[in-house]
Amino acid sequence: MARRKDHTREELKEMSVVSARKIIAAQGLSNLNMRRIAGDIGYTVGTLYNVFEDMDDLMMHINAATLDSLYAALEKDVPQNDKNATRALKRIAKTYIRFAEENFNLWNVLTNYEQMTEEDRPDWYMEKTARLFRMVEQYLTPLCKSSAKAERSAKILWASVHGICVLGLNGRLDIAGAAPVQSLTDTLIENYMKGLK
Amino acid sequence: MARRKDHTREELKEMSVVSARKIIAAQGLSNLNMRRIAGDIGYTVGTLYNVFEDMDDLMMHINAATLDSLYAALEKDVPQNDKNATRALKRIAKTYIRFAEENFNLWNVLTNYEQMTEEDRPDWYMEKTARLFRMVEQYLTPLCKSSAKAERSAKILWASVHGICVLGLNGRLDIAGAAPVQSLTDTLIENYMKGLK
DNA sequence: ACCTGAACACCGTTCAAGT
DNA sequence: ACCTGAACACCGTTCAAGT
């Protein structure tokens, strides 16, 4: 063994993240561990630590991949340049909720796994969340007096939809499934947009 | 040793929860473990398992205590029978945000630690969250055509404020501290209530 | 340089043994 | 009946040893 060099460093990273996401999606975070990932990609734990700093580092890459697939889902489902902002925002919320339901375990990891190190989140990671907010913001800019106000409303609406989704899908609102959650976010967006004018 | 009977079963439960909450508040969830709690209350791990089913059970009692102190904070700070619903709701949000900031570690455990067993949450635990929603609902009932509509708006507003608080205090909204978070929830509540009329 | 595999420290949990 | 403490299984992480 040793010095196999079957895969490049980047390939190993990619394989590890794919494997870890597969395990989380199928069996939840509690069934994820380093030995399991290593076995799954045909290496030993030591190799994982040659490629990732630690499990937190691996988890950040897992969440980055989830953010990418969320962004892709939104880009695919949400029509570009919808002149009706309220309709577009409802569509974003609907896609977000469906994504959360369909990728429940991965989405929960993204939501719950807090990297305590708030400030040393790398720029490439921050950008993945920033572009999600920009997607919401583009529909609010034409309706607001300043870009600062549009940014504020984008934060408020995104975080609110997120909160309803978190509590709703986790059974804290006495409702079950994605449909009633979406109904609540629709009402939120309608009332907020009415109040904005 | 053995057969000390220094404390009743209920006293042991209480002591364990108090100790665990102290550890979480001071050093975070990652520094909490069964041996530490046991040592802190002057017993061994076996005793903890004589009183709690497992760590999940203990965690539920920890979160129950946090919900109680949150309710107490709200009861203390929010004026009863405020005729101005928007003002009262803003006050609830403000107190909630301050509680989350001041009890950050405990509040994060309450928020992030998901008991996967959704349906076997005991009734006495469910009631602790239900009464929080009722507190919000009381201000919405006079403004809504049906109690069902008031209930819906209570869920929407509570979950939205929660979402803004979660993302805001965890540094996901490019803002720092409780004040700007509260500013966002104020705008949310204002616009939502305007839209409601 | 890359990879192994054994070791270390530390967990949650169990349970035979004591009083 | 209550409590101990040692044991078990399992985890993240490290690192000397191999090629």
C-alpha cells in the first residue's frame, strides 16, 4: 500500500463529499463518521485528514455542495425577469420549501450544523449564501426607494420564509408536509408586499 | 457507597438539569457530557441513567427549562392587554431576541437540537411551545375574522421572527448584535400588520 | 509525497457487584 | 432499591512506519 496515487487531491475531496452527502441523505447525520466515508471511497481515515483539516472542514464542503444544489434548483424553477415581484417571491419560497423537503437531511445539516468560527468562513463560502440573497433582492429593488431598503427586505423575507420552513417541516407548527408550509409563506409574502407599498 | 439516598429521584433530575444548563451556558454544548454532569452533582454516570432514559431524554428536560425561562421573560416584559397589537407584537419580538442573545448557547441548543422522534414528544412538553403561540395569538384575534386566521398569523409571525433571529444572531445576515435584528423584525411586523388590514 | 493501520483520548451506555 | 465503577463499543484525530 501507500503511494497509490489513484486519485488526485481534488478527486479525493470530491469523492469524500459525494460519499458523505449520500450517507447523510440516506441515513442522517448521526450515521456519518470518518471511518465510514473512508471505507466508502476505498481509503483509510488517515487519507481523509490528508485532504481535510478535520470534520468541521469536511462539513463545510458538504454544506457548500448543498448550497450549490439549492441555488441550481432556484435558478431552474424561478422564471427570470418576472415583472410581478410578489409572484416571483412566492415562487422562490415554493422552490425553497420543496428543496428542503426533498433534501431534508442535507438541508437540516446546513441549517443546524453551526460552525462556531463565525469570522473565518472563507469568501468562496460566503458568496454561496450572498447570491441567494441577491436572487431575492432583484425583485425588490424596483419597488424600493434605495438599494439599502431592498437589501433589508430581502433579508427579512428570506429569513422569515426560512423560519417558517424550519419550524413547519420539523413539526413545530402543527402542520405536516410542504403544502401547508407553502401556504403560510404565501400569506407572509402577500401581507408583507402589501404593507411595503 | 450505594444506597446513599441523599436525594430523591426528583431532586436528582432537577440537579442534573441545572448542572447541564450551567455547563451549556458557560461552555457550550460541545463541552457537555454525562460524566461531567455526574461529577458536578456528586454522583456517577450510572445514576444519571437511573433517572433519565438517555441523553436525548435529558436534553428534552434541558430544553423544557429553557422554554420555561423564555416564557417567564416574555410574561415579565410584555405588557398585558395592550390595545395596540403591532406595538405588543414588536415588544414580544424584542424580548425574544434579547432572550436569545443573553442565553445564546441554551437558545441554540433549543433551536438546533432536533429530537428526531417527532411524534413521541410528550404533551407536557408540547404545551410549553403552545402557550408561546397563544401569547402571540391573543393580539391577533381581535383583528382577524376567525380564530383560524388569527392562529395562522400567529404561526407566521412567530416563525418569521424566529427565522430572522436565528440567521441574524448567527451572523448569516451581515449584521451583528441584537439591535439590528430587532430592527428587521420591527419592519417585518409593521409591514405584515399593514398588509393584514 | 502519499497512504496505512494501530494507537490515543474520549464518548454514551450497560450491568454485575456492592450496600 | 439505589449507586458504583469497570467494561464495551464507538468515535475523531494523530503519527510512526511503510512504499
